[in-house]
Amino acid sequence: FWPKGGCTTSLMHAPVTCLVSFCLALLLFDRLHLEVKWLCCRGSLSQAFTWRGDCRARVGLEIEDWPASRAVRKKTGNPRVPSEKLQKVLADVAAGNTLHGDFDRRLRGLLAATLARPNGAFAADAVRVIGRLTRQHGFLLTPTELSEFASWVFECALLLRCPDDALAAKELLWRRGILAAMEPNTKDDCAVASLDGAEDLMQRVIKEYLPQWHSKAEAAGLDEARLRLAAECWELHGNSTDIAGIGLYAAICAELKELERAQPVMEALAATGVDLTLAFRPELLQALKKHRLLPASLLTTIPGTLPALVQHAARLAGCCVENGAPLRRHGALLLANPAGVPLQQCSDSAGDVKLLAEGFNHAAAPLGPWGPDPQTGVMRALSISADMDAAGLPLQHRRLRKAQRHAEVHCLMQLPRLTDAVGTEILVVELADVGPSFRRAEPCYRGCLHLLSKCGVSRAYFTNGQGSIEVREIPHRPDLDVPMKTFAKIPWGDVTSERACLDISAKLVREGKG
């Protein structure tokens, strides 16, 4: 974008040139950035792929499919699970209390947490315990206690044995009693802490001691020990028909470089009739094939068949993270199937289906704040300051709303004309947040299902999270009022469905102009 002539160009033109370049970059960003990332994602799988690295963008306290009430799920999605609940799972395993109806889901959550959460997530539990001891219970730790007692609390937390306040205080007093017995003349000046002393201590713990503990934990292999602990729990009490749990167990074995440990459960799962190519991501299938742990016939797909299409959509879903959609990673394929043959019966030799478009969830251009239109009073996205002033929006309510484009809409946007979607079929795959399994990927009610129906897509195939594919017939309703079915009836709007409707409307305008 720099003017021809380089440094010989007058400096007076530089600001104008930079401004023009910036504007052009903004105009081209949404398309060019996405295309570059898409091409990168469609390449070969990274040789440095790890399941922990795949989880990096989704690390947090939330655990997918952890037992929770419907109210909690409606409010927050996946429930937040602190380490105390994971420790309760370990206690149940040790006591043999595995007959609870939700034990399988909690054990699966334990595997997901140990795979996804780094040492820092568990170290925070130790820091909170030490903070409560100093701030609430009045203990001021000496340098010796920081290097021994606090280090013990840290190691316990990383091994999912973090003590509560009472147990930690008891351990500290016991250690002080031993020290007093060994050195009776030692002056006890560490029993009570002032507020300033407690704050100074915690600053020292976080800035000085915590990095040292992390280095020691890495050298001691505590991260690996936590993975082994979770794997042993699964080997003792895992459900041999739990596809998601088996996938997490296999991923942990892969991280430990002991994938052969998962061979028996994989063989048993395949013996039950589960198609592994419909149950797991291509990264795991390739690893199993590379180590020759299962017959190649169980891990290889024939081009044009349903398993091959599912694996193709799964690779597309892997593009979501790099394109601003780390959660709910969907990949979709829009297919022309003139003969109406079910995908389960399709084969490449017969040429039953034709791939029309590919899509995946990704970040889209943000929308303006939600407010009443100054002319009509209808709620919509306000894009200019004059409309915001007329609507009376305060400054704190004028932020742009981040938007996301779903895989189904992404497919529709790539068709030459939306009328080409009439009579087509769509296949949607969702990757689990953690691990190599698939999740239920039925087209959502945030614009996707409505727009598929309006554009004439006749059938949707989607993964169900149980190792198979479900089918949903979609009626063609060309006169469907999608805004009124989605964001327009919600007082605060829905940015995903609103973005989808605006995208399709803009595409119709472009088609009308030729």
C-alpha cells in the first residue's frame, strides 16, 4: 500500500496513504482473513497436534455435560465445576460409590478437566487456601513455611487433593508443633498476622514463590501424574459403552504417549457395532492407524460415503478456533442429492451426491447496539451515531456486539444463488469442547433451521453424540418471517440470528443486482 517510490515520496502524503490503506484493509479483512485461515485449515493435519493444545482455547471452569439442572444449563450453558467437585469424584472412586445415576457423567467430567485444565487452574485453588489462612484465620507464614508447607498445599492441589481451610490449618499447626519440639527456644512470631502483613505475604506468594512452584511441578511431572490418576479411575470404573468417555480416555493415553492402553476399549467398542469413523475425529483415527492398534478397515473411509463426509465436516469444524469461534465448533457440508438416496447408502462410485458448499462457525462483522429505529420505532441494530442519539441510547449502551456466523449460514452464503439450495441436503458435525468425540449438532433455532427451511434445504443430517447420525426432514417455507421467529421477538435481540438474517438479505440484494 506504500506509494511507489518508497522513501522519496513526500512525507505529506504518508498520513493520507496510511488512512486509505487502513480503510481498504478493513473492507477486505472479513473476506481475505477468513479465506487465508480457511486455506490453512484445509491443509494437512499439524504434526504437532496434541489434545491439550486443541483444548487451549476452551480452558475454564465449565465442563461439558456435567450433571446440572435445566435452569442452570439455560442460564449458563455448561455448568461451572470447581476442583472440589472433581475431588469428590476421586473420593467416590476410592470408596467404590459408583452406582449413582450420574457417576458416568461426573467421571467423564473428571477426564475432561484433567485434560483441558493446565497446572495454573489447579494452582489457583492452593493460592486461595493460603490467602484464606492469612487473611481470615490470621496465620503469617515464615520463609521456611512458604518453602515447605505452602509448597505442600500447591502439590496437593495439582494432584486433585487440595486441602480445605480446616485441614490446611491443622497441617500447619502440626508442622509448627514439630518445629517447636525440635527447637524449643525458637521465638514464635508467626502465629498472628496483621492485615498489611497478610497482603504483603500474598503478593510475595504470587510474584516470587508461585513461579518457582510451577517449575518444580513441571520437573516433578505432576501434570502427567494427574493425567495418570484420571486414566486409572476410568480403567477401574469407566463405562465400556460411553463413547465420549472412551474418547477422552484415549486422548489422555495419547498425551501420556501410551495410546496402546486404549486398544482394548476401542476394540470392545467396535465389537458392539459402533462405527468409529462416525464417533471420533480424524486426529484420533489417524493416531490409531499410525500405531496399528486397530484394523485399517475400522479406521478408513471410502470417498463419497457418509463416514467420509462426516470426517470432512469434522476437519472443517477444526477451523473454528482460528477464525474466532472456540466454542460450539461446527462444520457443515451442503450437498446436492438429486436421486434422494439416503446418505447412509451413498457411494462414490455411484456419484449419488455432489458437494455444493462447505462451512464452519466463525466470527463475523460486529453489529451496532440494539435499539428502536428513529423512523419506525421497530427494534433493530443501530449503526450510526445519529440514530443512537435519536433513540436516546446512553454511551455505555453503544458498544458493538460481537457476532458469529454459523456453519449452515456459511454454506448458504457461498452458493451462486440462494435458489440453488432448493432440494439440497446438509450435513452438520459438532466437535466436543474437549476430546475427540462428536456432539449433537442439530441445526439451531437461532436462525439456522429457519433459514434452511426458507431457502428450501430439504433434509439435515447431524451427529448425535452417540456414534451415529440422525436425520431431520425440513419443510420448505419460502414465506417464513425469519426475524419474527428469532431475534425480533426477543426484547434484547439475538446477535447470531440477526447477523444471519442481515447476511442473507445482503446476498439477495447482490443477486438482484446481478
